[in-house]
Amino acid sequence: MKRILVLGAGYSSPFLVRYLLDHAQRSDWSVTVADRDEQAAARRVDGHPRGRAVRLDSSDALALGEQIAQHDVVVSLVPPRFQPLVAWAAVQHGRHMVTASYRDQAMRDLDQAARQKGILLLPEVGLDPGIDLMSAMRLIRGVEQRGGIVESFESYGAGVLSPESEANPLRYAITWNPRNVVMAAEFGACYVETGRIKIVPWHNVFRHTWPIEVPGLGTMEAYPNRDSLAYQETFGLDHAHTVIRGTLRNQGFCEVWQQVVRLGLPNENLHVPRLEQRSFRELVEMCLPRALTGTRLESRVANYLGISATGEIMRKLEWLGLFDDAPIAAPVRTPAEALQVLLERKLALPDDEADVVVIQHEMETRWPDEGDRRERTVATFVHRGDPGGMTAMARTVGFPAAVVVRLLLEGRLTATGSQLPTIPEIYEPVLAELEREGLVFEERTEPLERNHQPHQVGGSSLID
């Protein structure tokens, strides 16, 4: 019997666990779901005869190693800070590891050791990163195999509420790791545009926005996502004048979140004494400069941020609960942890609402063998979740990882080392499986004029 260990029973795990358990009976597998909250793990297993729930703290290296040693494949859905521990234990015990998290330097450094053990360490195999990378690589390689040259490649991803939703003023819901939402801009971002590298510091990421048209969803706003330059190399686009990876949000989100960042709330390094006993209003007061005293807190915040005290942004900050007087009443130590609690309370996905995930690639190509003909291709993937049921986020994060696990256990995936899902052996069967389940990209191509000038991205969100 092959044994699978799933670390983490959070937002992204439901579809993955269900898929693996559905295949376990006929494939002679067993699935163990491990989480700090054993009851959450048990809910994911839901009494399945091939499933088991255990309590596990991923920061306990000894216990983590013991669990990994008992299984053939580990799927890690724990927060990114634990991924190096999981990867190291997987190599130590000679077990394959699959995760939706980004590949960090620690996992890169384990490449040779993983090859020597004959195992695969495969990060970035969720939605974004994951489906976006695999579909991008297939699109780019398809052009190159037909003799084309990719001159510009932009890729965008999103997980939001439907644009028409009125569930909350931000039109956003927490459907994945809320810590990642809080700390989305912590590393800043960089990309290359018309041959020039652009660097965006962390405190300006949500000011650096531009509009993107998504078929069926209308105009959304994009901001740069982490390090696009790394993917320029991954995609083999060294000669492209523009390479951008961006995140999409419904219009109006970024101008609000920029103010949350400016207040300094996404800070997970400073510990505030007895923070759980304090209110969010007190926490916001802590974030204001010493000189800003007197008058009502809301007015001082508006003056500090340079926004209207009665405008739309302030209204949304008030709705979010930043000025509430009630105690936070949760085991938090840092402003970031408090903000995470607030988001989970205020931006929970309502039972009657559905989330939407989006991936959109925009590519400009030149065809030297056809008189330097140029064209623009837009490939769009939109998937809606089920109101009150499986979220689109859980399905599209869990599905690719689950397929990879099946390929490994069936002996159809032979790659070893620390890889990305950008090799044909991985992305071809995974994308084929997704397409069989109706998860497809819609492509449209249009000619470009010979004197077409690359469009400029970047800019700033408006402040009312």
C-alpha cells in the first residue's frame, strides 16, 4: 500500500484530500491528514476508510520527520516558513515532496541531495504559482516550436469574489492562507518592461497598479507580483523586452490596501505586549506618528494618509473594523497577526457567495519566417466556485498537486531533484487532466501593426 501524507487542513486542502481519498480505494493508497488542529484534519478525512487524521505541529522537527518517514509522498500545505523543514525531512527520509508554495533558496540548495536520493521536490504546483506556470510554459514552447519569437509576456492571477458581488465593500474573500494576504507585498516586486528593469519597494506595491480587461469579468486592477525576473529565466525569455507577473483584484481594492500598508499593520516582527486584550482602534493609534495628537482618531488617520476623512477609502477602512473598540480577543502578538484575525472575521466567504479564480496570459509574438508578422494572444482561465460548497481556490490549488501525487505513485513521473512544474513531463499530463475536467483556457489572437508600440504598465491608484 502506498501512503500519502497531507500536511495542513486549511483553506487549500479540501479538494486535494477528496481527490486523493477518491482514488485511494481503487489504487490501494492511504491518506493521512496532519494538522495542529486534529479536528480540522478529521473534518477533511470525513470518516473515509482509507483516511486518517493526526495532530502534528510542523515546527516540531522530530515529530515531522517521524510522520514523513512513514509515508511515500508528502504534500505540504503548511505556511511557507515551514517548507524548508518539510523539504529537509523529505530528503533525509527519501520521500517525494509536493507543495503549492514558492521555491525558496533552501529548496534549491537541496537539489543535488534529492537527486542522489532519487526523489522529487516539486514546489509551485498549485494555482498561482502552478497552473499559471504550466500553461505559460506550454504557450511559450508552442510558439517557439512553430518558429515564433515571444517578445512580450505578461501573466496575471487572481482569487476574488465575483465583481458583481455585494458581500463586502472590498469585493474580496479569504479563500487561501490569510497570512499570505496580509503579507502580500513584504518583498516588494520587480519586472522588466520595454527592456528596462522596474523595482517596486514593498510600501509602494499597491500604488503601482494598472487596468487589465478580463473577458466575462470586465476591468480589474493589476499590481506586480514578487520577482518577475526569475521567471524570465524560467520561461527562457531572456530576449523578451517585457516580462511581468502580476496579481489581479477587483477595482478599488488596492487603493484601500495601500493605506493599510502605509499604517504599518502588515508587520510580523514587532511584538506588542498584551495585544490580545487591546482593540484594533488602539492598534491603529499605535501606528500614528507621535506628533499627531488631539482630534478624533479617524480624522488624524485621514490627515496622516492624505485621504478624505469622509471619502470612500475611509469608509472602507471603517467597515473593515480598524476603528473598533472591542478587544481583539485572539492569541496574537504582532500587528500582522491581529490584521489576519480581522480579515478572517470580516472577509469570510458567505455561504451564498462564490469565489472566482482567474489566470490571464498576454503574449506578443513575432514570426521571422512570415515577414516578421506580429500578433497578440490572450489566454484566459476563469473558474467559479460553488456557493456554500467547494471554492474555486481550493479546487484549482489542490487539483494540480493531487494529479502530481497520482503520477508519482503510478510511476509515470520520473523527474528527480528540486524542480518547477515547467518541464513537459510534468505540465503536459497535469494540464491534460485539468482540461478533461473542464478547466480550460480560452485563447484569442489578433494581428499587430508593424509599428505597434509596447504598452506601458505601472502607475498609481487614485486616492479620493
